[in-house]
Amino acid sequence: MNSFPETNNEKLHDTENKGHINVLLVAIYPDNDMLSWCEDSLSELQLLAETSIGEDAENSRFFKMTQCKSHPDVATYLGYGKAIEAGKLCSDNNISLVVVDGEMSPSQIRNLEKEIVGCFEDKQKANVRVIDRTMLILDIFAKHAVTGEGKLQVEIAQLKYTAPRLTGRGIDLSRQGGTSGSIGSRGPGETKLETDRRHIQRRILSLKNALSEMEKDRSTKRSKRIKGGVPLAVISGYTNAGKSTLLNYLTDANILAEDKLFATLDPTVRKLTLPSGRNILLSDTVGFISRLPHGLVEAFKSTLDEVRYADIVLIVIDASDENAKEKTKVTEDILSQLDAADKPTIYVFNKCDRLEVVPAADALKNHSTVCISAKTGDGVDNLLSMIDEVLAKSKRQIKFLFPFDMQAAVNNLYENATVVSTEYIESGVLVEAIVDEKCMGKYENYIFDDK
């Protein structure tokens, strides 16, 4: 069964009878120095809202409201006066969706909705929903997940975020369960709302078990790939930087590539032959975004874990974006959370066909950088040559001679390197393996020179 109680996140918008939806985007900033950042964040929030609304976004109207406030109001997120101002704006412009550029508590959502609805002359017909940035991103992920694994990951994140935000409709979700309830209720004092929350927890556990089985399959495939010695390059970067377009150009992957945020969620792995003739696997990842909900990072951990096992990471950057530097920092921070910050990395400045002058990339002058257009193919040959060079430097085929009492080291090579051969000789275990610099440094005292 996939039936859930009503929540404050069940449907973000309803355009069935309207053909369009008017949206109010709201944000607060702590001081005047942060105003520019706040405006940029609201622009990104509008792109997210347009992605969520879909085709009807072209007919929608977007309004923006900001407030200089050191911290969100405990009750209504916005200050009381600003909340009333937002309510009047919604009433005057037939706004039915308010999106707050931050994370709100359940009580803040309820209270702000109440204040806004209170500004409508006909409160019975007022139909305004208040959601926060996380809810909006979760809604987009839910729409764009295609594979079974992707759908499970998104549903887990949604339910974890929804559980503490369940809201009743009148007394429907707050009545006492009584002793006549279903088997498993905790007793006569349990409310319907508590039962719903317990149902969600059971559903989360069930989804996690199903996801765990899929993760085992992914892990098995990953182990076979590692043992096969085929290097893996992972394409990462901020959402809408052109990752899918690059994968399509290089491998004819034929995956969806649109000028939208989070157009694709499910990773694709394809084989690629480099100029040297070396075969590698190329994989994309979920697009990153500032303040990516923690629940999504956790839910997509098995997918994002591909980055941890990558031999090289390609960080794709939209060179035409004036906030490229800040967005690159977001990508680096998330890669650090995934323990992938020390991987060999190439910074790929994409969409250079939109620029009259190719960016100098001074801020990244100490890194490997290349300018390309994944749309036209300009610079892609340079990128492939650079991947070849980095891989040639990062891995070598080495022979190690370990004493018999260092079987743990041999096992470690089997787990983290590509073992070519193993031979037991009089003086110990002779292992020939393809290893990276980290592994080479770890066992440099056991490198065997048979010359």
C-alpha cells in the first residue's frame, strides 16, 4: 500500500482549473551586506518554482518580498508586519503559493498561512499554501525520479521531512484513536495524528530495506568494475551546469538534457574511449545546489557514493554564470561531505560558446582547468587529453612483496586497487597491482624491484 495521511506537503500547487499559478517568493537577510546574496538566492528560488510548476510557469506571475531581519521570527518566520504585508499582496494578486527561501518549522508554516489567509476578505475561499525551500526541492526530485532506486530515495527524504510536519484538517487528524483502532495502536490515548506518524516510520523502514537490497546490487557491480581495472570518471557540479549535455556529447547516452534545474536525477554510466585508447567509465551525478536538503544527501548516498570510488572527478561549471565561483564552492563543499575532496579533479568551464572572452579562471589557477562547450564540442578534445594525462599520473602498476604476516595488506589491495596477480614465494607474498598514489605511498616500503 502507498497510501499516506494528508500532510502540509501533499500537493504544492493545483493548476488544474486555473491554467496558471501566482507565486510569492519570500526571503530574509541579516544585514545590508547580504542583500545582493539574498536577491540572487531568490532568483534561483524562482527557477526552482518554475521547474516545479512545469509548463504552466510561462503563464504564472512571480512576486518577491524581502525583509532585513537578524533571524527568522519564531512564530511566523517573517515579522508580524511583514506577514500582514505578504497577506495583502496575496489577496490583491490572487497568489496561491508562498515559497520561503529557508527551512521553516511546522508551527511557522501554520502560523504564516493563518496570517496570510486572514488578510483575504472571503477567508473561506482563500486557498494559499506556504512551503519552504526544502519542500520545493523535494517536490522537484519526486517529479524527476525515474528509476526504482531514485523513487525510493526521494520518498524516504520526503517522509522524513513530512513526519514532524503533519497537520490535521479540523479534528480529523487529532481525534483519539480509541481501543477500536487497528491492531498495533499504542492504546486508547493515542491520537490519529500519532498513528499517522507511526505509519510513516514503518513506511520509511520498509523503503530503507528495499533500498538496501538495491545498494547491495550496486555495490556488487562496483566491486566487479574495480576488479576489472576500468577507471571511473564522475561528472559533478551545480545543477543546470551542463553535466547531462556533456555526457551525451561524449558517449551518445541520449539522456534528458534541458535548461532546467534537476532535469535528471538518476545517474547514467557509459563507456568512453580516450585518445590514448584507454577505456574508462563515465558517470554523471545528481546536480548540486546551495542548501541542498540534508535528507536528500542522505537518501541519495548510495548514488553519490560513486564519487567516493571515482578515479577522477570532473567539476562542470557554467562559465556564463556570474555566480560561478560561489556555485563551485557549493560543489566542493558537498564533495567534501562525501569524502571525495582529495580526488584528482578537473574543473570544466562549460557554455564557453556564450562568452566573447573565455574566462581566465584565476581563482582556480592552481587546478587543472579546461574551457569547453558541451553543446558545440569546442574544447572537448582538450578535456579528453587532460583526463588521459591525469589518469596516467594517478595510477601505476606496481609489484609489492609482503611478509606472510601482512595478509591484511594483501586484502586491502584487493579491496582498494586492481590486483593483477598474486604469487606465494619463499620470502613472502608477491602482489602485482594497479594502485593510486595514496596506496603507493602507504606501502612504499614493500615495493618490489625485480631488476
